[in-house]
Amino acid sequence: AARGAGMTAQRTALVSVVMPCFNAERHVEEAVQSVLGQTHAQVELVVVDDGSKDRSPTILAELAAAEPARMRVLRTGRIGPYPARNLGLRQIRGDYVAFLDADDWWLAHTLERLLQRLLEADADIAYCGWQNVGAGIAAEPYVPPAYEADDPVAHFVRSCPWPIHAALVRRAVVDQLGGFSERRFSSMDYDFWLRALGHTRRITRVPEVLAYYRWHDGGQISAVKWRQVLDALEAQQGFIREHPGLVAHLPAAQLKDLTEGQVLRQAYRAFWKRDFVSAQKLFRHVAAAGSYRLRDFRYVASALLPLPLYRGLTRIVERKPS
């Protein structure tokens, strides 16, 4: 009887999907159909068209007209994807929330699997594996580790645990978090999952690849490497500051390595990729934070030069091994 009641609860649970859209005419219909074609039938889709200048509004209007009970389109000026998501969140009706961007997609059974696992485990968040796809991308499908079986705090402080569309969250958690921060431009998904972890450790994994992330060369927020790294650091430091009890078991040296140490590693990575703008910004942060060793000094000191001089000097330095 309990199993039957559980299955009924799953079948009748309304999942709300929030999708920001900006100039996504090439992919938005595929993204929308991947939501409306879910094997879990109780799905509502709220799309926020964020000032698109292409055919996206026309495509969305046609799709919504065909599914008026399940799909709504909101329109706004160009406010950005996270404010757009927050606008969508204020309109949803479901007890469970998922996010999908207008150029990504799910398998047909993605929400069914995530919801089933979330209810079975009595969890607040269910997450899954994903794959990055796109022109010139050769990424393997990736299933993250079962964070809940290890030390989720250490894993989450290390890096963003999953992309925005690879999880299902109870609406109550989203409401208690107040949606997304609109301060950390390029790491607001990371900030959201860190704040969620501060609220609940009731997370559970579906060990399958169920989500697909379409990578576009250069056009995405994450393409600005230095900003992404420093915004991620701010999200990490905010979590550590606000939840001292959750990180108390991690040695101070480990916490520093996971935060400032990551900035230093990313500075070197940008340097050897010849992304000198990011390398300079990150090494300058390292200098200000004092988070470097003697062997890093020449890289840190050279970054204090004006950018044209820095570029010229690095042509000489970069020929030497790291």
C-alpha cells in the first residue's frame, strides 16, 4: 500500500521548469520539446524571454499556443539569465523545480528518474550525470560521485557540483533560499548550490547521464575565465563565512587550498593557455591576497606590469617549463 501511495504521489507531483531564453532561435524548440515530452506528465514550463531580438519570441508563442495548459511565456527586457530565472520562479505552481536553458536538453525520462529518486530517498535535491556537447567538443559523459556518501561540504567547496540543469529541487528549498543571487555574475549557479547545501544535506544521486549542455565557443558567461574564477571564490568564501560549523572539520590549510589555491592554479592555467588578460587579473588577485609561494613570485610580480608589457614579457617566460 505504501509503495502504491508513493507511486501515486510521484505521478501527481507537479514539476515546474524555468527556462530563460535569449536569442536561442536555433535550439529553443528542441529545448521546449524536451520538457513537454517528458515521461513524467505533470510538468509546467515557464519560459522567460529575456529581450530576444531573433525569432525566439515567435517560436515560443507558437509552442505555447499549442500547449496553453502546460507552457507560459513571460517577456522582459535584457536583464540577464539569473534575474530572468528569478522572475520565472515567482510564477511557478509546482512543489518541485528544475532549470533548463533554451539551448540545452534532457532525455525523455530525466524528470521521472530524478523525481522518483528524490521521493524514494526523501531528499531535497536529486542530481544526475551530464554531457557537454557542441561543435569541437569531445567531452565524455560524466556521472559525478555520490557526494552524500562522502563529504559533500568538501566537494561543494572544491567546485560547482553539477550544472544548473542536472538537478531537481524541492520548491520549499528554492523559496527559503530566495531564488538566485544576482550579485555573482558568472557563478550564480555555484552560489545557489552552495547556499542550498547550507540549508540541507539531504541530497541524492541518480547515477546516469540525463542532461545535455550545449557549449558555444566564446559566447557564454563562463568564457570570461578570470571573472568566473573570482566570482566562484566569492561564493566559496560566502559559504565558509556563513556556515562555520559545516566547514569546521576541514583543516585551515585545506580550505585555503580549495579557495585561494584554486585561484593560483587557474592563474597558471590561463597563463599557459595564453589568456593573458585572465592570467594577469588572477595573478594580481593572488598578489593582493598574499596566497603565493616563492616559486610563484616571478609570475605574480610580472602580472603587476601594464598589460602590453606583461604580454611582451610573458612571451619570454612562457618558453620555460611551469
